[in-house]
Amino acid sequence: MKKNIAILIDSSTTINEEFARLNDIHMVPMQLIDSNGKTYADDGKEITQKQLFQEIANNRIFKSSVTNLGLLMAKVEELFEQYENVIFLPISPELSGNYNQAVNLIKPEFKNFFVVKNNTIAVMTEYAIHKLIDLLKTNKIEDAIVKIEKWMSVNETILFFPSTLEGLIKGGRISKFKGLLANILRKRPILVIKDGGIEKEDITSNFKSAVDKMFESIAKKFGSIKSVKKFAILVTETTNSEILDYIYTNIANKTNVKKSDIFVRQVPSVLLVHTWDGVFAIGAVGNNDE
């Protein structure tokens, strides 16, 4: 007998493996393409993050790309052998084409294939999955999707602070002129995911100032920092422990959020190819459950 619902994500999303196993969550890898045109599945096996950093250090440039269409189609077909319904929650359509290829090329083939229009990324999508699972307990799939799309817009925000602008410049996310000017001023942008895309929220020169400005932005988003009920922190293997300590101190001093309500995750590789090593991010979930 088939199970009811499978949730499918791509590798732009972080996820706890045990939680995924217990809640019928499956993943398809996006792709990483290097400057020689070689394509890697972003599954942590064809190229690890450590190998990715080594290649970048050797001046090889990477870009992210959609999930291979054949692989995505095969995964969906495989899931329909086990489940009655499949819900796909891919990376934001403002950042990659996974949503569009799923809607235009796969959805017409399967009556019970549903695609969520994501407007965030990484660990914030993980939080959205938790909320979606709760919504599915009391709502039809179509209604749950409408509600989760609204919920993400109202209740989530995430900000990034890169340690260097080189990846953003070479990947075309920041113009060479703006990058040169920022380097001259010795400042780097704080980036925010807004309406599914990446925008510059502020600019500063060091991580403490960046964290302070991130908290100011989060407070503005939700009306007060006290309105935040959960936090998320994205790091890389080389993230300085001082950064984590400073973030934890701010959370402890400015909010009522418990440490158990803080997700700490690795930055997905599809983001690292643009931001490079050393980037960190702070995400927050508000308390508006409408």
C-alpha cells in the first residue's frame, strides 16, 4: 500500500537526516559546473565542500545549475511508486530554474505532483518544511501550499555576510566596479534574501558590526527582536568560533529564544560557489502563524 505524501527538496536546502527519514523527505541534487565545463552532482559525493574549496583556491570558478532534468524526472517517478502525492519544494525561482522546470516539464505528467514556490533558501526552507508538515495535518495539499508560501514571506528572513567579494564578482552577483569600490573602502555587503532574490541590505567592514546590523534588520522585519521565536545560523568548516560566540551572545541578550530553537547548519555548496568560504548567515522565524 502506498504512503500518502512525499516531500521532495533539492540540495539548496539543509535538512536533518533523521528528521527527513521519519517524515518522508527526499532530496535531488542540483549541479555545480566548473570553469572547464565539468558538471558535478551536488550530492556531497562527486565533489565535497573541502574539494570545492581546494578547486576555488586553485582559481577554478564554479557556478550552480538546476537539477538534471532526467534525474529529477526519474526521482519523481520513483516516488510515485511509493506515494500517492509528491510535494516538491525547490530553491527559489529567483535564484535557479528548478521551480520552472518542475512546473513546466514535470507537473503536466503527474496529476498529484505539487510544486511550492519557495522564496527563501537553505536552513529557512528547512524551517518551512517543519511548518508545511504541520499544515498538512489539518489542510488539503493545495491549501497547505498556499499557506506555506504566505507563511515564508511573512515569518522568515535570512541575511548573509561574505568574507570576500571575489566569488560574488566572478559569479556576476556583484559588478566589478561595485566590488572594486567596496574593496577600496574595505567594506563588504550584508545580503538578504527578499522575495526569493538576493539584495544588498547594508554594508560594513567586520563581523561584529555585521551581526549587529543583521539583528537590526531582523528586528525591523518583525517589529521587534522579541518577536523572533527561532533562529538559524549558517556556517562553513572554517567559520571562526568568535563569530558563533558573538551571535549566541546577541541571541541570549536580546531575545527569549532558547538554544534548542536555534538550527546551526553548513552553508549549502550551491551557495558557497558564489559566496566562497568564510561566509556566515543568520536567519530568523517570526511568530505570526496566520
